[in-house]
Amino acid sequence: MSTVQPTLILNAEQIRQKIRRIAFQIYENNFDESALLLAGISGEGYVLAQALAKELHAIAPFSVNLIKIDLDKAQKAQPAVQADQPERVYTNSVVIVVDDVLYTGRTLAFSLQPFLVVPVRKLQVAVLIDRNHPLFPVSADYKGYELSTTLTEHVDVVLSDESRMGVYLK
């Protein structure tokens, strides 16, 4: 049985360019805010949120706070999803939920849960890769790259390992 080698879609430099562009878009759409909150979904989504926060610190005058949303992406149903900060941190804030890949929208739909029970000023979504297979009514406000794939293909985003950083199609 032969194993199919993954195809490199974006290399490290291209990913950094996408992150910078997304940061500028976030700044342009929120220039009149005094602060915003990036809520990274555990795993590569949180790493992407950290990279976006770093870029925003360099270009934007507003403060940027970072929180982590913990959930098991493999589960079909989620218990109450929690952020790693108390509700008061994101109440009346501009919140941008960040993940590496938008596939069906299920993970992002679950990750919106903590922000739907408190008043927020604005709730947006940022992803590095949008695969465009919506099953849930979630779309990204900020996309690094749109990639049409089949349902059997898998997109692997590696941000946390500098030596292998890239977006791969398997």
C-alpha cells in the first residue's frame, strides 16, 4: 500500500503574509475600537491567534487581549464550551474567534458558545484556511486562503513547529 505524500499548499513565508494581511483587515474593520479580544481555539487555532496578536500589536494602536477556547474537535457534540478567562474579560468587547481551518463550521459554531451568553460589542471569525463545505451557518469574516477540496481530502495546518510550518493537503 503506497502512502500519498501531502501537497504543500502554503509555505511558512506565505503563511506569514496571510497572517499579516488578516491583521491589517482586522485593524481596518476595528480601527475605532480601543481594544479587541482574540479567542483562539485550542491547537493551531490558538497559535494563529497568538501570531495575529503579535501582528496587531505592531500595527494597531488598540490593545489586543488573547484567550484560549478549549474543546475537543473530534467530538460530535460538545458539553458547555469554556474560555480560559472569566466572562467579565469579554463582556462588551469586540471578540474575534480564531481557528486554523473552517471546514463544516461545527467547531466554530461550538466555540461561539461562551460569547453568546454575555453581551459583546461585535463577534467575528478569522481563519487561515476556508475549505468551503458549510454544514453549519458559520462563515469567516477574515480568511487567509480559500481552498476548494473534496470531502475525502484533509487539510493539515502546522504553525507550532517552525521547521515544518505549512499548510498541507492530504
